[in-house]
Amino acid sequence: MAKGKFTGVGLAVGVAIGAGVGVATGNLALWLALGIAIGLGLGSLLGAAKAGRNGRRSDGGDGAPYVGDSGGRGKDPDGGSDSTSDGGSDGGSDGGGGGD
């Protein structure tokens, strides 16, 4: 499917379901809005899942690994430890692992 096609399909399904539930419950405005939001979210997820199965990458697509933040906590941008990091201790005064 073309890029963005799942978003359109999700929108259409969300509008249909939201309108149906809205008419049934007598609160069309609420359910139509919820149907649109849920449909767009599901369409986006389906598009992302399809892109992942086709080998498309979000990191530039050139096959080179992304070199950036490793996701670790307590590190400043230059790679050193931040002053808020306690070195991995459990917060106790003895620095131990907090066993029995």
C-alpha cells in the first residue's frame, strides 16, 4: 500500500464505527470524535507495522547503525556521568544491593 493509505483506512473505519455507536447511544458527537481518534491511531500503527515488515527503517534507511543516545539515564551529552546519578546503588547508605 502507498504511504499513508493505512491512515485513510483507519479514519474511514473509525468514522463508521464511531457513527454507528454514536447513533445507537444518542451521543453522536462524542462517539464520532472517539471513532476518528481510535481509527487514526490504529491506522498509524498498522502503517508502522507494515513498514517494519517491509524492512523500511526509521533511522535513515542506509543500513548504518544509529549513533546517538543509548537511552541510559544519568548521562550528560558529552558521555560523562551526570551529578544526579548515584552510580547504580539502591539509595542506601551502605551502597549494597538491599538484600535480606
